Amino acid sequence: MRRDLLDYSLPPELIATRPADERESARMLVVEPDGLHHKTISDLPELLPAGALVVVNDTRVLKARLLGFKATSGGRVEIFLVRKVGPEQAFVNGKLVLAERWRALGKSSKPMRPGTEIHFDEDNRLICRIEERGPDGLLDVVLFSPVETPLHEALEAIGHIPLPPYIRRDDEEADAARYQTVYAREPGAVAAPTAGLHLTDALLSQMRARGMEIASVTLHVGLGTFQPVTVDDLNDHPMHTEIFRVPEATVSAVARARERNAPVVAIGTTSVRALESAADPDNEGFVRACEEETKLLIQPGYRFRVVDQLFTNFHLPQSTLLSLVAAFSGLPRVLEAYRVAVEERYRFFSYGDAMLLRRMG
């Protein structure tokens, strides 16, 4: 698909830099065959069919942005953790301590050479040692704690919420809660599955009261979610890889939904990508249990095998996420919905408003 077909005009002031006062109070544009309807998130349980299966992404956003200084020179450094490679060991004061190896982005006034150590606080709860720079430009780094603070605790205490680059402000205390879904369980994402930011425990309870099942997948949203499409044809776009997991409980929940002829509703494009990546090739409409990587790029012409309805935020122009939504409900219908959303002053992107769409065909 041509990238320019996914373009639309967005006034900069419609980019949401903070969430709505309450998660449920954000606006929702419902895209139906008979037209567009303006609702709020609090209406969602009544708009979904009774008995539907609602699938959420339970990934948890890491405090992946680390602000520190070089141990030798004191020069300021920013490390952005992208992906955990695995456990490691490091020598500290003559003994081995538990460590972790990560791929990361680094920013400093001078290049960071292998062996450079970066400190983040006076207590030395966390140290980052630069190992090497890969051909993709990412750094291999090792994180460890000389005082043997558990690394997840050190990251939680020292790190910053990695707000998207279009939110042009530093993270604040409130972002630690609001840039996280209420059902976030599995640490590993460096960006939030933003449609899920609208849901509350009360809304989920209302859905269950209407006979809906809530099931989960895990897809750790990577830095590639902000990667712009720079090629003219999406077929030439190097899609980022993300780790996902579909558990047996969700496989069973999808099977039960098919038995009662109920739709599968994906909360966010990340849930779509996980479910469609796990689609059972031998059993239309069903999924298989798996823990894998996906590079699935969905564009118009893709045949959806699992997801019937989609709840999602508004996405960047010329992006792979907008391509997915266009594939789901048809490019003309989606672009018209975006035009109306701009006209009606909806709020866009991660902290913005949402849409509810049915699958075309």
C-alpha cells in the first residue's frame, strides 16, 4: 500500500499531552455502517454485544528512560532501555552479582565507548556498563547493582516513564499511573498499549455483568511503535519485532466465544497483532497458545481471521497502526472518521480519545 494514502491533516493542538481527567470521561467515536456516533468511554459496556469476548494486552510499561552521568567525567547521559536480552553476571568489588543485558539507545555529548560506566544516583543502586554498539545503532549494555538492590526495584525507583516523543514534556508523578493500564501485569513494554488506558475496573465489571468474558494476551510494545514509515510502499517497510504470548486460557476463551457466536473484541492494535499472529491456520476464527515474536504488518487487503471488533485510539498519519485500522474497517470509512474527529476537536494519540469499529466484511 502507498504510504501517502494514509495521510490526513492534524492541527498540532489536537495532540493530547495529558490524559482526560478520568479514564472513562474521554470521548469515543463509534464507526458503524450507518454512520458515525459520538459517545464517551463510559458508554462502551452498553455498546458491545452481551456475551462478547474482550481481549486486553496485559503488558506493563517499564520505567525505561534512565538519566545519569559518566562515572569518570560526570558528563550527562540518557539511556533508553529498548529490550531485555537476558540475565547476566557482573564482577563488582571482586565478586559476581546478578545483572541483566539490554539493548538500549544512548544519548550523550561525547560517544560512549565500551567499558564506560554510567551512574544514576548517589547510592549507586544501579549502574549501566556499555558493552558495544551493534550494527543497528543500538547499544549492548549490562545493568547491575553494586549494593545488590533487586534490579526491578532499582529501575522503578530511578527510571522515568518513557512518554512518546510527541508529548513534549518530561514525565510527571501522575504519569506513573495514567500511562499504565489498570490490568498491567507483565513488565516488558517501553510504550503503553494506549487504548487500554481508557478502561477501569468499574468498566470491566460492567462488561462482566453483561455476560462478557475478559481475556488477556501479552505483547510487549517496542520502540518500533514510533518508527515512522519512510518508504513509499508499506511492503518495503522494515517492521519491528515484538514479543507476544497467548495463553491457554485465552485460547479456551476464544473457543467459547465461537461456540456462543459472540464477537472477539480487541482492546487496541497490540491485542489485534497478538491474536492475528496466533491465529490457528487449520481452524478459522480460533487461536493457538504460543510465545513467539511477531513482525506482522497489517494493511488493506489483509484478511482478519480472529478479531471482529476493535477499540483503539487515533493514530499518527502514514503509520503502520493507521494502516491496520484501515485494513480493519476500510480506508475510505476510516479516513472519513478521522476527518470528522478533527472537525469535532477530538484529542489524538496516546493520551487522546478513542474509536470503536467493526470489521469490514
